[in-house]
Amino acid sequence: MKTAIVTDSTAYLPDETRKKLNIHMVSLQVTFGGHSHKEAELTEEAFYQKAKEEFPKTSQPPLGEFVNLYTELSAHYDEIVSIHLSSGISGTYAGSQQAAAMVDGIAVHSFDSELTCALQGFYVVKAAELAKEGADAQSILNELNEMKKTLRAYFMVEDLKHLQRGGRLSSAQALVGGMLQIKPILHFKEKVIVPFEKVRTRKKAMNRIVDLLKEDSKDGQKLQGTIIHANRPDEAKQWRKELEIACPDVDFEISYFGPVIGTHLGEGAMGLGWVAK
């Protein structure tokens, strides 16, 4: 049984990882001034610089891109597992399902990660490793659903206006946060972004997220963790050093909020996620 693994650009997987594990990708789009770019074509630095001058818009991959990829894969694979960012913030997962119904000769199993970024990437890498070992689609999906039980992700933003402007957070929540200079810790709940706790300062928010990680890593539980930043590489590296001392049972890597997710979180956002090994 040959199973193909597909994801979208918001998993922000390194090119070498995708090549090594034979992961296929469709790209969301970012629009500046009426000109659309595939997210994968924009560097992190160039995007955040441009976003200071003009607020971008984002859109899901064109349906035809899904159909073309699935059709191409049908000539070489028996099944497809297609893993995408949360259906609560994007129509990408729905696009995958729609395209699956339009392609003959191969079964496509769409998987809603219910979050995004490097945590979505955790699912994708696991699925690709299993596929490489010969696992069928249902076995892979069963494993991904087990992962959901221990996967956690928390993040904070410098300014709530980006989430509010992009329709990912209500105006009332953005107004309250702005007036009181609150730095809420955010997370995904039922596939959408909602406040987890309200904290006064950035440092306190980051410390609280570390406390949540410590709770999950107690009793020697081995975890894989990832720090996610929005154009704050030096801060991410420093946080990693601190985290490796505070949580020695966790293996940390550093990822980033790319153009699509960065549009909605804004520069300076910082997140931390983890999953049981």
C-alpha cells in the first residue's frame, strides 16, 4: 500500500524535510495591492517588511491546485492523506475535501489539524514517517488522532488588531485587550483562536506558557517542543536556551509564523507548542 502525504504551506516545513520524507504541498496565497503571491514564494523577512507598508490579505489554495496534485499522485499512489490548517480559520481543509470528490482513481483522506504552523507540521512529519514504513491511510489517521490527545499550543501577539482585522478575533475582544494593554495567551479551541488567559505583560505571558509546559512534562514525560516566532529569531533562540534549562525532558526546535499566519498575528508574535513522543 503506497500512501502519499500532502499538506499546505502553513505547516512551514523546511524544504529538506519535505524532500527527505516525500511530502507534497499546496500553497496558500498572500495578496499585496491586488497582486497575489504563493506563500511559499515569500521569505519571512521580505513579508514582514512589506506588511509594515501595506496590510496583506490571505486566501486558500485554488481548488485547481488540489485537483491537479491529487490527479498526479493517483498515478503513483493508492491513497492520499491530506493534512491542513484548522478549518475554523481557513477554507483549505474544505477545499481538500471538495477536490477529493472531483478526482477519480484514488481515495483522499482529509485531516483537519485544528491548528496550524509547526504543530500542524508535527502531524505531517509523523504521517510521512509512517507512510514511508508502508502504513495505510487509516493506520496513519488513527495515529494522528492519538497525537491530538497530547498536542498543545499557546501563543501571544504584540497587538490584537491583526487578529481582529483579519476576522480571527472579535472586535470586542480586540478593544478590551488594547485598552488595558493586556497580552492575552491565545490557543485553539474547537478549531478557532480564543483567549486562554489574560496576562498583563509579554514576559508574564511567556512565563505562564512555560508553566503549562512544565505541567505536561512532569513525571519524566518526554515531549517534542517547538518555539514559533514572527520575525523574532534572536528572541526565539534566547527563549530556547531558557527552556532547555527549565524543561530538560523536552527536545526543542525553532520554527516561525510565515506570511499567511503572520498576516493574522502580526510581527512579534511568539508561540510554544509540544506533543508527547
